[in-house]
Amino acid sequence: MNPDAPIDYPWQYREFVRLFNRRDYFEAHEVLEDLWVMEVGELRNYYKGLIMVAVALLHWQRANALGALRLYRDGMAYLSEYPETLEGIRLERLRDELNLLFRPLCSDPSSPSPAVSRHPVISISDSV
């Protein structure tokens, strides 16, 4: 095995990131849900947390602030159990960006959805 070769993450994981970054949160959650259903190991709740924050963003875009807030909090609770970097994603940075983005909603449930340009972008590192 070549230690310099890119890590072969599941296609559903890479596709989730691609769709998430396009702000297509519904499709992102759908594709990762396929992987989450099959996962029986320690990554199951990680995937669940990613799914929940994607759906939280979708709800907020659709003006369902209370649903967005609930899913954001639940998703972040799952993601908080994981290290700074996991499966190629700088998870600590993602958590920080989501916390900053959702701060107004946490203070005022009538807060409008932020501009799409402020939504986090995820990148996957192909090295350990």
C-alpha cells in the first residue's frame, strides 16, 4: 500500500461534500443517509451529525427556523463527540463556522436565514 496515495473515502461521503458545498442540502443529506444506514461502526453518529446540520441549513433556507434550530443543536451534539479532524474534514473548523452562522438564530428564532455566501464550505483532505 502506497502511504502517499489518496485516501479512498466512500463515494457517498465525497458526494455529500460536493452537494453540501453547492448548497444542495436536501440531496446532500439523501446521499449521506445511504452511507449512514449501512454504517455500523464508530462513524455512524458522525454521519448522522453531518446529515442533521445539512438538514438544519435546508430548514433555515425554507424559513423553518424552529426546525433548523432543533436539527442544528442535535447535529452539533453528535459532531461534538469527534476529534478536530475526521475522515479528511477539519471538523473543528466546520463546527466553529456553524456555531457562528447559527448564533443569531440561537438568540432570536425569527432571525432570517443568512446569505448563502456565509454558509460553510467543506473540503476533504486526501492525506492523514
